[in-house]
Amino acid sequence: MNTPTNMHAGSLEDIRRLAKGELSMRARIGYVALLLVAAAMTVVVLSLWLTEPALPARTQAAFGVMSLIGSAWVSFAVWALTARRPLFARDAVIAGNLAVVFTSVFVVGAFGAVILSGAAAASGALATGVVMLAVAVWNLFGARRRHAALAARRRELESALRTG
Amino acid sequence: MSTNSERFEAPADELLAIRCQLGERAAFDALIARWHEPVWRYLRRLANNDDVAGDLAQDTWVRVLRGVGSLRDPAKLRSWLFGIARRVAMDRLRFEYVRRGADDLELDELPSDDATQDLEADLATIDTALAGLPISEREMLTLFYLRELSLADIALMLAMPVGTVKSRLYRARLELRRALEIRGAIT
């Protein structure tokens, strides 16, 4: 009977190549970055759209389209990180740290805009940024908890296997 | 009921699954090295065709790599892995059934007949007899004897009570025995 090592399709080498693509860290972090940037862009556009008084119809339509595009990118990134390139425990901790840093920068920027301009749009962005920062911190703690639990179980098993 | 190998290998399987869930790239290499061939052979038994088994193995591994991070009970790695392979194979068979009709579904590719030694000849006979069994009996014998899954693992994988697995296994053994008798391999 044949073995999978001497076949064209589905050989061990094929599967290793497949795994290399599937497990690409760059792709995972890329989707995380896309999610953060798209979320930030959408928040800024929505804040401007909802707080600027008496905008012309064309500008309103433009803001609406930009918000839709931003939301679509957010949805795509969430889908990719759920179904296509799910984050493993270590990736989730890295992504969590990235999200906390990014949302912190966003909050500081929005806070600066509120101080300098006092615009309602900046206040809206700041409020939403604070919520995003809270979600990012919550996610980071969850990711660290999960990583710690898995690492502890790993140590238990390694110890049990060593002692036989 | 658990086999000896399962008793010793289960913690190693769980450790491998946990290392994958942590995201260690070396663990994925080890997972593939450990399980690709058993999975491929199982799929080969179901499909009776090397090329189809290769395609099915690729689909299986894509699902495994995407799903292992959310595997709830890493200790069940083995039954989870074969459960995915089974679903992939059944989806393909269902698709082929609709596309070609049941008559053409199992155009068996028989094992090579270049065996020169008695043992190889015996194995080839069993292989041929196994390939001629209905898919449910073939699957049951493959999982229990060739993949060494426990009755509990098979029950979990096929979502059926252990008693049903036992009775199906018993029926599959009878079918195989009959097929071997027909071929004159046993009397």
C-alpha cells in the first residue's frame, strides 16, 4: 500500500508547506493591525459625522460611505481572526499588548485634540477611545489568563511524563 | 476500555495539543509528523484512492490548524483529529454521491499485487478484503485496530453510545471474516 510520503497531493511536505502558510505570524499580526487601524478610522469619521452641525448633504454622504468602508474592514478583520487565522495563546498576548498600546496612543491623541480645539468631534472620539482602551485591557487580561493556564497545564504534563 | 498505547500516549497527545494552543511552531511540526500518516491511512481506507486521500488530508489539516486553538479538551486530541478527518471525508463522499450517483462511487483502487513474501501477501489479502467492505464496517475496523482508538474515543468521534460501537465492531469483524473466507484466506 502506498504511503503519504510518496504522493503528489497531500504528502508530508505538502502539509508542512500548508502549515507554514496557515501559521504565519505576519498574517495574524497584519489582521490585528488592520482591525485596530480600521476601528480607529471608523471612530474618527463617525465622531466627525455625528458631531459636526449643518454638514452639506454630499459631505454627509461621504462620511456615511467612509464609515461603511471602515466597518466593513473591521468586520473582515474580525472574521479573519476568528475563522481563517485564529490567534493562539501567545499570539493573543502579543495582539493584546499591541491593542493596548495602539488604543492608548489614540486616547492620548483624542485628549490632546479636546484640550487644543475643544471640538465636540474630539470629545466623541475620546469617549469612544476610552471604551476601546477598556476593551483592549480586558482582552489582554483574558489572553494572559489563558496563556498562564495552558502553560501551567503544560508544566504538569511534562512533569508527569518525565516521572513516567 | 483503553488500549495500552492509548494509556501511555494520551498525556503526550494532550501535551502536544496544549503546545499547539500556546502557539509553538515546533509543536505543529511535531503534530503533523506524528499524525499525518495515520490520518492519511484512515482517509485512504475511507476513500479507497490515494489521490482523493491526499486531497482529503489537506482539507483535514487546514481545519485542524485553524481549529486546534479552540479545542476545548486537549486530552481528546486523537478523537477530535479523526473526527475532523471523518467529517471531511463524509462531506466529500456526499458530494461525490450527488455528483456521480451511488453506482460509481466506490471504484476501488486495489492495493498493489507485487507482494512476494507470505506476510505481504496476507496483508494484501486483508487490505483487499477490507477495501471491499461497506464504508461503515471498514471505518470501524480501521479506527479500532489500525488507528488503535479506544471504544470510548470512537463513540465520542462518531457521536454514538459505546454499546452501538461494540455491536458495529462485532458486525464489522463478521463481515471481514466472511470476506476473507470467500477469498480462501481463512477456513
